[in-house]
Amino acid sequence: MRLSTAAPKIWARGAVTLGIALAAAVTVACAPVQQAAAPGATPATDIFGTPADPAAVQRGGTLTMALSAEPDMLDPTQSRSFYTRYVFHTMCEKLYDLDQNTRIVPQLATALPTVAPDGLTVTIPLRQGVRFADGTPMDAQSVVTTFQRNLTMPGSGRRSELGPITSVEAQGTSTVVVHLSAPFAPLTSVLADRAGMIMSPAALQQLGDKFGSAPVCVGPFKFESRVAQNSIDVVRDPNYYAADRVFLDHITYRIITDASIRAANLQSGDAQVADQLSTQDVPSLRNAKGIQVLDSNSLGYQGITFNVGNTSGLGNAPGHVGTPVADDPRVRQAFELAVDRQALVQTVFGGLYSVACSPVSPDTVYTSEAAQACTPHDPAAARALLQEAGVQMPYPIKMITSNNPDSLRLAQALQALVADGGFNLQIVPVEYSALLDQQDRGDFEMLQLGWSGRIDPDNNITNYLSTGGGQNVAGYSDPALDALLTRARTSTDQAERVRLYGEVVTAIHAADPIVYLYRQRNYTGVTSAVSGVQVFPDGIARIAFAGRTR
Amino acid sequence: MRSYLLHRLWQSAVTLVLATIVVFLGVRALPGDPAAAFAGEERDPASLAAIRERLGLNDTIVVQYGKFVLGALRGDLGTSTRTGIPVSQMIGTGLPVTIELSVLAMLVAIVLGVTTGVVAAVRRGRPAEWFANGLALLGLSVPNFWLGLIAILYLAVGLGLFPASGFVPLGEDPLANLHHLVLPALVLGTGIAAIVMRQTRSAMLESLGADYIRTARAKGASPRAVIGRHALRNSLVVVVTVVGLQLGILISGAVVTERIFGLPGFGKMTIDAVFQRDYPVIQGVVLVTAAAYILINFLVDIAYSLIDPRIRVAGAQT
Amino acid sequence: MTATEIVTPPAPDPGAAPPRRRAALRRLGRSPLGIAGFTVLAVAVLAAVLAPVLAPYSPSQVHFDAPFQIPGTVGFALGTDDLGRDVLSRILYGLRASLLVGLLAIALALAIGVPLGLAAGYFRTLDAVISRFTDLMLAFPFLLLAVGLAAIRGPSLGNAALALGIAHIPGMIRVVRSETLRLKNLDFVAASLVDGASDVRVLGRHVLPNALSAVIVQATVAIPQAIIGESVLSFLGLGIQPPDPSLGTMLADAQQYAARAPWTAVVPGLAIMLVALAFNLFGDALRDALDPRSTR
């Protein structure tokens, strides 16, 4: 890299490029270097929003929400997209839900499940007198039908989430009993997601695997129409058990994938709610009149995954990659030492995202000091470790990354940041679908990858790092970690689980197959035209009980 | 004329079949798997296999193509692998948007382009030409996604004159529909207006310099008559060609405009489908695009032969 | 979008070309806009070629302590972007990439379009096949091709140029074909055929040189279109890949923070406009110069 500091020389050179330098002449003359905005700022405190005050909102009206990605199938069994959950929120209630403190609370159930002492029988009491949007009653039998579908349908996205379920039975009309072959602690949290959405058996009968074309569940709103890549409309459901709490008549989800355009829609008032605001837009939106920016940590993480054993593709036994970075944990640890997470978050996201060092969300009950332990930034130690490992310095490493602007900015900042620690990072941008293909085949050295996150740590770790895990693209295999994860998953003692996940994180740091970098924050914009919009750490904008401001 | 039409029809059919085969093979040659693209971060080997089976991706390519053709002949283009929405329904909602956008943009382009083109040619060397030329050059030199962004920032958000994005179907509320389409049509139209303007200008200059115009002038025809009746009419042949060409491009590629303005159009659908490896959607979209393009060219050819009968003869010979 | 502009054929230019060309050059020299276009182009090309010498920094060097510096800041004549990279340096290198894409794309379009156009216009048997091919290419959305290429070979400068080049082939074929059709029927070509000249000789000696004006003008029109096309591809994430800048990627990146740091968008936008404008001005002047009748 060439460095030139003589200002006059620069000006002389600039003058040569006459045509282009014109732009400079238009703007301000000489100014000193300005400080980067808000040095070292830690993310602001959480703003979850507040429930609607019945006195402050009117009955009726429409809310338009700008949605950052198009949902996939509106079928709780088949859906795989995070964004589909936004839409499900208004029309498909679940057995359990989250509150703003990320605690699990009953929704269609009336209480948390009772787990037998051996952990193999889970009993769920159901709300009574609930009707689906088609008017048919929801009872224990419909819950069983939903479970059956989730467990047996080919291509079900829920099968693996539900764990070792052997059978599900209805006891009377308002109790469901789930039988397991092994204790499975994450079950309740899974039932607070799509696996817990109860579908109308009548509609399932009629639509079969096309249920997503006209989904029928229990919810404050019911499905009205969908225009591909444009919008999804839901209308107030008079059959809903708490219909008097619903103020709006109609909600339109409008898909707008560009963050800046979403922000523009919020400002012009065309949309009243917009999710996933860009950190580039957040500062100005916070200052904009009539717009509130809700702000909470997400449950997911973004990080770097190394290929340590994926030689023959996802789903096959790990092999021997044969490069220093794959074989020698010291090289990966050196990489972790080389990354200045704080600087990364500061530069790329204006300090608006949080630093992350582990897959365990600090906002859940499963967190602990050990689970949040962090390797400090130390480029000298990184170089020393590389030296010790006896590898070439600077160590050349190729990173594949998705070719969207945010990933590329991150990659470029990372490239600059790790140079000091002795790494020569080369960025290889790959188109999204091809990227999935490449990572599954193990055709990469290092990969920038994230996960939208779930409450239970098991959902954030086991798939990615246990031997043979469904998404273990790293090809990582450590019997000791596997054993820890199994103990943590099957333990029914909360305190023990917390301790075990602390140990899990320690074990991950010792080998660093994944280096966790940062956690996104959910920035959701809401205009003053509506009130009662809330966003919890699961990121889903809760708009069902909002209303137009009086 | 009839044999000419038949000949053109035959050519069109061949082009259409070729296009579907190229696309069918092409999308399958892309790295990436529709099942993985659908499952995204929630994929695992077992469920990927199940999804592939459900999508019929385990059949041989010949069987898959056969199913596609048989389905297409019955009007069934399959369902989107991602959303489960029938492709024909997607096209049914997407195509009218793009057609409307294209027609409006073309209207903008023709009105702006032909007027400024004629002015530039007739007022050669005067300030009017400079002005018209300058406008056209600007139109040619600005990337239209940038223009769209500026328009949203200043006209929609800043001044609140137009909606920043979104779409209302024509049948639902014609006024709101138009209101939503003004900005996109302007943005898409100006770039093409520049091309139309330049074509008109050069065609006009060509005609104005031609012998028969000189003759008409020498015979004492008024300048207005020379320009209107003779030069412009002749220049329109060129303009129609260009318009036809651009229409094809418009239909197949209003992608960026649609994306920026959040219009649920055809172009955006196409590009998203490719990113998602949504085979049925890509196939359906290309089939319809190719058909539309061929139809437009067909119509342009007919328009041609109406404007200038000599072309019919020349065309029939090829 | 890459729009195809078909250039109207200039006047027939039978017989000896050189003196006419010289006359055209002289006319070009008298066009102030043409000279202006040419000058800007020359400066842009020079700046692009000399980028390593002229640029104060490496285009990918980040200054984490100085993001979003406004133009005129000491050390950063045109300011810095979100990662504190020097906009001037990036413009110089970006100019390089953008011009390269434009030239490569058009070179490809010429290399394939000219021979096919000549063949289509000259040999009636080939015309049907080539015209079908042209139709197919025009019917096939070029962006699909660009996405496909990016998927198979990874997004890159070369692939952007390839996709844009392919997109311009049909236009080139049509221009050359129609020129050839017209020239073939002119007396002097017919005469040389009667004299027993081979088809290749007729094409090489008579048709091609006379069609050249139309080809050159078409190329000057297509290059700025390719440069803008590159920015569109970059906007969709299919263009030149970071950390290498192109004017298009700079513009696409700047879209995310245009409200906060307008210069990061204005400067590359202006650069694209200037270059495209220069090409268009030059192309216009060239067209007028090559067509004596339009100069009245």
C-alpha cells in the first residue's frame, strides 16, 4: 500500500484530474480532519415499545408495515424464512410466546408445560373456547393434528426442531401430552416458534400441502390475500378469542427490500412500521419528527466459520482438510485475537450493533459470565501465536462472503482490521445461492455467516457445531463438546443448563471453529400515526394489538 | 402479405422453443440448489432431500422439460418453489404492472424524445438544439437507479408529491394507480427518451438532407409541411424500430426501476427468481418474456410495413 | 439498463476512403463539442492509466479514524467514504475499472457482432440463421445472463464486461447487417463482383471499410451505455467486487448513506456522467463529421 502524506502534492495530483475535481470545488474548501462520530459509543438501551393505550388509539383503520424480505410459504410446517414469522405473528398464534424479557409465556396454552421427573412426558394445558379463523373450534385434537403434520410431512422444517418426540396424544379436549424418548429441554422454546402454531384441521384437510396459499390458524387477524413479491394482507378476525383487544381492521405487509427505501417510506408516511432499519439510517430517523426507533438486541449472531473438516460435503463424515488454519487451532485463535470487534462494530455499523463473542444471547436466562467470555483484541499476541504455529506471515486466507452491500462492507473492514494481526485476508464475494452451495460442499477456507437466533442456546449451537449437525458446514467434530451439548439439552435443571452452556462456550473458544463477531440489533421504525407497536429480542415486530393514534 | 406473416410466425415459434430450452438447461447449470435456496439458514441434508423430491428435481432433465412443456400447453406453469404461489398467478399480477409501467415510460419517452428530437434537428445550431441535446445527453449519462433514488428522496420524501413506493392495481383505483406510477415511468422513460431523441434527430437530419426534401423545398413547400409531412414521417420508420427494440428491453428489464419503487412487476420477479433458483418462475417468466418480445417485434414489423411498404417486399425475401 | 441504440447509417461513401476520412477528421477538428468530449476523454483515460501514480492512497486503504470526511479536508481532496477510504483515489481506480469494462464489453461486441453482421448482410443463406440468433439474444433478458455468469464464475470485472458485451452483440449485428445490405447493392460493390473479386475480398476491401463509420459511431454510443450498465450490475451486486472500486460500485455503496454523506454519491455520479457525456459528445461529433450531408 502506498502512503503519501504531503498535502500540496495531493492537491497538485488532484488538480490533474480536472474534470472530477470539479465536484470538490462545488463543496466546501479546506477543512481539518473531523473526529469519527460518537467514539466508542456502546449501543443504546433497549426500547421495546409499549402496548397500546386503549384511550389513545381509535378502533378501525389500516396499518402498513414495510417488510425487509419476502416471506416464503405461509405454512408453519414448511416455512423456513425468518421473515415469514412477522406475518405469522398476526394470524397464527402459538402455544407459547416470548415476553420482552425473553421469558417464555403461554399463548394458546394456559400455563408452562409440566415435565415429568424423568423428562420424558410433557403435558400442555390448552386455552378453552378458542376458535380458528374458519370458525371451527381449536381443541387438543387439532394440536395433535398439527404435531403429526410437523413430524411426518416430507420437507417439514419443524421435524428436526421438535427433537426426540415419540408420540403426541390428546387427553380430553384441553390437554395435550407429548412423549419423548429422551429429555429435551428446548421443547418449550420451540413451541414458542412455528412448531407451536396450531393449524385448522379443516383447512389442512381441504388444502393439504397447499395450506400456505390460504392459511387458517388462531389469531387476531386472518389471511386475506397475497400478491407475490409485493404484499400480504390480513384482516381482523371476529372469531379471535380476545377480539376486543384488537384495534386495527386491516394490516398490509408491503415487501420493500432496500433499507434506504424502507426508511423513505417511513418518512413519507406510506408505511407506519418498518423493520430491519439500516444502521446508516438509524441516527437520522431517531432525530426525525414523528418517528420512533425501537431498539433491541437480537438473539442471533454473525461470525466467521472456518472449514476445519468439511471435505466431502454437509452430512458426510468430517475429513482432513490439511491447511494450517483447518488443522491448527492456534491459527484460528490468532485470528480471533487479531479482530478488533469494537472497531469493527464502530466502523461498519456506527456502533449501533453489539459485540458478540458467543452463540449464547446475553438477553436470555441461559447467559453467564463464562458464556460471555471474550478474547481481547491483541494483534501482537496474534502474530506471536502465528509464529508459534510456524506458518507463513502474513498468513494468506480466503474468505467467501455474500455479495450484498452490508456483507461486503463488513468483509472490507475485517480485511483491514486483521492485517495488523498478521493475516492477509482475501475477499471472495459469491452470489447468495451459490454461497449456500459452496458452504455445504465444503468448498471454502473461511466463511462469513450468521444465524438469526433462537432463545434456547441448543438451537444456536448444536446444529452448527455438534458432530453431524444439520448445519455443521465447518465439519467440526469434538466428542467432548458433543457430550456437553447432549447433557445440556437433556437436563431439566435450569441452573445446571446455564453452567453447562458456560462450559460449552469455553470449549468452543479453545478450538475456535467459529469466531463470533457481533450481534445485530433490531431497529424497527414506527411513526406516530400508530401506537402499541412492540419489538422483543426475537426481532419480530408485534403489531397485532397496535392501533391508529387518536 | 399472408405468406410473409406465416413466415414470421414460424420464425417466432422456433425462437420461442429455443429460448425455453436455453433457459431450462441454463438455470440447471447454475451452481446452487432451489431446495437449499428455499431452506436458507434452516437447511439440513435430510430435509433438503425431501424438498428436492417434492420439487421434482430428482427426475431426469428430459422428464422435467417434458413436464414443463405439457404443463405450459395446458396453461400450468407450476408453482414457485419458494412461496408456493402458482407461477401463472404470479405472472398474472406481475405482467400488467410491468406492461403499464412500460407503456407509460414509453409514452414519456416518445413525447419527450420525438419533440426534442425534432426541435434539435430543425433548430440546428441554435440554443434550442443545445438545450435539447444537453437534456438528451444527461438522460443518457445518468444511471437510472440513481435518478430513481434522487426522485424518491426529493420528490416523494422531501416534497411528498408522490408515494415513495408501492403499487395499487389499475382496476382498484385508477387515480392512485397513476399516482404510484408517475415517478417510476418518468425515471424509466427519461433514459429511453434520450435515445429516441437522438434517433429522431439523426433521422430528421438525414431526411432533411435527402433529395426529395430538397425537391419539396425547391417546389416551395412551407417549412412546416416539409418537416411534418415529409421529414418526420420518414424519420418515424427509424423511431418505430428503436421503440420496438426498447420495448423488448423494457419488458425484460425494468428490474431496477421496479426494485427501487417496490413495484411488484415482472422484471423484479425474474431477478429474484434467479437469485432464489426458483426454476418454475424463471422458466415461466422467460417463456412469457420471449413470447412478448416476439409479439412486439411482430407488431413493429407490421407497423413498419404500414409506414413504408417497401420493407414488406424486402422482408419477405429474407 | 443497457439500452440498445441503433445508429442511422451515415451517407454512402463509395470509392476511395482516405481523403474522405481526412476531411471527416478536419470537420471533427472544427466541432467545439467534439473537441470538448475528446479532451475530457483524454484526461479521463490518462487519469485512469496513471491512477497508481496520481492516487494519493491505495483505493482500498481504510482510515478508521476518518470516515465521512467532507471534500476539501486536508489529505482527502474529495473526502472519504464510510470506511475512511479516500474518494479521489477510489475515483481514479474506479475510472480505470469502469473504462476497462466499457472497452472490453465493446471489444467483445465488435469481435462477434461485426463478422456476424457482415455475414448476415452479405450471404442471404446465413441471414436467416444469424437473425434468429439475434432475435433469441434480444428476447433473452440480459440481466439473467449477468446473474447466471455471476453465479457460475463469481461476480467480477471480467464477467460484468462479458455480460455487457454479449448484451451489445445484437445491436452491433443489426447495424453492420443493415450497412452491409445497403452497401452490397451499390454500384461499386457490384462492379467489383463482376470483375471477379471473391466474396471475402469484397467484404474486406469494400464493405467493411465503408461500414466502419457506422461501426465506430455505434461503438462510441455503446461504451457509455456499458459504463452505466456496469453501475447497474454493481447496484445488483453483480459487478466489480470489493475492495476494487468501480464508479458503479461506489455509487451503489453510497446509496446506503447518501443522505449522510452526499459527496460519496455525487462524485462518482458526476464522474460517470462526465465520462458518458464525453463519449456521447465525441460520438455525436464523429457521426456528424463522417456524414458530410448533415453538416450544412
